[in-house]
Amino acid sequence: MIAQVFSEYQAADKTNPASTIQFIRALIDEIRPEKTAQVDHAVKAIQALCYLLQQDAAKAESLREAILKLLASHHPISLLVDSRHSAFSGFFTEMRRRIAHKFLPSAIDSNYLADLFSVFFHENDDDEWVLEVPNEVWTALMDALQFIKAPQALRDECQQNVFSAIEVLSYRIAALGLEPELLKNYPELELHDSPFVVQHKEVATWLAQKKLAAVDTQQIFVMLEQCQAIIQKIRRNTAQRGTSIHLTSLLQRLAQQVERLATLLKIVVPMHQHPDGEIVQLFKKMVYSECHKNELYSHWQENIEVIALRVTENASRTGEHYITESRADYFALMRSAMGAGCIIAVMAMIKILLAKVHFAPLTEAILFGLNYGLGFILIHILH
């Protein structure tokens, strides 16, 4: 069946982008197992594809150039830059977007590789079998494709798109590193050179060089490691200072984009002669993100822990008022409790009097609520 997919593509008009898109989709459909648990089927299908490519150079050339054309001419930057399953807006804004997508899915723009990923991996559970296939099998497929034999112009165009994605990521990291919420939780960023800003200067210098092979990128990786260290330190500090949904989302975005920038650099930097492992990991993350981009459960799961921490932290601050350390504090607490008891007794008497008047049910409920509400507000003010 895989050979038939190649035969149909050979007979089609290769200059038509729709033919290339249909070819890649049909090939993935052949690899996809009927059930996600049947990973062996996918492994055997990929191994059969590798054997076919090794035996037939023309088929290897067709698939190789089809993949590179997608990476060169279908605006891959958005796919390389964004982790589509993560919230890059507010909590409730992202939740509304995901709910709306359930009823009205977004239109697919075939000019963008990010949208084409939903065409290639159109099953919601595609990530399960893609992740379960061993990295060695995907690496063997890359070796069989022999991208080194592709036309130099096509390879250069793909590489330039990766450079553009690196530049975009560097800009985003620098901008997020200057967010007021981040500076408030880590004031040292204003006192010294921020690694979030310095990494952008280093990346800009690197990209400006004509011969990238001659430029040392070690300083960029040092800056990215410092960025990751600051993110981890802020996360640890939130256990004492408290956190917010906005801060958690900000740290999540920063961590993901720093990691993505490091991955892209490892792929294109010449000192990494065998970036197959990074490419496979990046591919798996892209598939996972595509399959989970509109999942409500994961969105709630990522943020509900933050809400719980905020409630716990607020409760701990409130509970400090009920801890005594001396005899005077103890009697002060006792007087405060006795005062609150008197107010509650008055509230109960008012409720009894209101009940004797026999107001209409709605009016009575409102008056009861106001009685208790005003009473507890008074207790809070006087405590």
C-alpha cells in the first residue's frame, strides 16, 4: 500500500502544492495503526518505508523533496515557534477559545505548515502512537531519506526559515523577560544585565555573521541556562510569596520558548553534526501540541493547581491572626472571640425578629442574607 501511495504521487502534478499535501497525508495514514495500542504496526510500517526508500532512490528523492518543500514554502515559522497546546493568552480567554473551537473549528490555511499539521495528524490520539514509536525508528527513517542529497537551494531555504524562527523566539524571550510581573517577583533583573535581554544581543550578533560556522554559540547557551535558572528560582519563591495565574502562564511560556530556542540552535549550529535526536524530539512535541491544542481538561489541569495554591496561601495568611505567642495575646484573642460571639448572638436575634414579620419568601431570603453578610463584615472589620 505504501508503494501505491508513491505511484499515485508520481502520476500527480508535483508542482501543485495540493498533491504534496495529499501525498504526505496518505503516507501517514498508511503508517497510522488502527488502534493506538498497536504500536508494532506503526513501527513495521516505518521500517517497511525505510527499506523501500533504500531500495528505490527515486522514491527517496520524491519524499525528501516533498518534506523540504513543505518546510521551505509553507510558512513553517509559526509551527517552529509556538507550542499550540499551551495558553498564550489569559486563562479565561484561552478557555473560551477552546470551547468555541468545539462548535466552530478554525478554517485551515494550507499556506501555513502549522495548519497542515492538523491535516496530516487529523486523529485526536495520533500523538499516542507517534510518541510510542522508538526514537531509533524515526532516526532510521531520517537516515533513509538522506536529506544531504537534496538540492542546496531547497536546503538553504529551509535553514533560513529556522534562522527566522530563532530570531522570533529570541525577540519573544527578551520581551517576556521585561514583563512587570516577572520584574516584581525577581527585582535583580533590573539591577543587572538580564539574561533574557542579553541572549537576544548574542543571537542577533550570531545571525548577523555571514559565516555562522565561525561564530561561537556557547555564550548563547550560557544565557539560556541562566534564563532557565531564573525561571526555576521564581517558581521556588512562589511557594513562599504566592503566585497568580498570570505569573504561572508567563513562566510557562518563557520556559517553553527558552527550551524551543535551545532545540532549534542545536539543530542548525554546525558543531552539532548529528542533530537527529533533537529533530525527532521536536517532531514528537509538535504532534503532541497539535493533538492537545483544544483540550479543555489539560488547560484546567495546568491552572487549577495555581488556584488551589492561591486559596491555601490566602488561608494561611488569615490563619496567622489566630496564633498566640504570649499570655497577653491569648487574652486579646479571647476578648476578640467573645466580641464576635456577641455580634453573632445579635444577628440571631435579628433573624428571629425578621422571621416573625412573615415577609414574602424572596424578601425574607434577601433580609436574612443581608443580616448575616453585614454581621460578618462587622466581625471582619473589628477583629
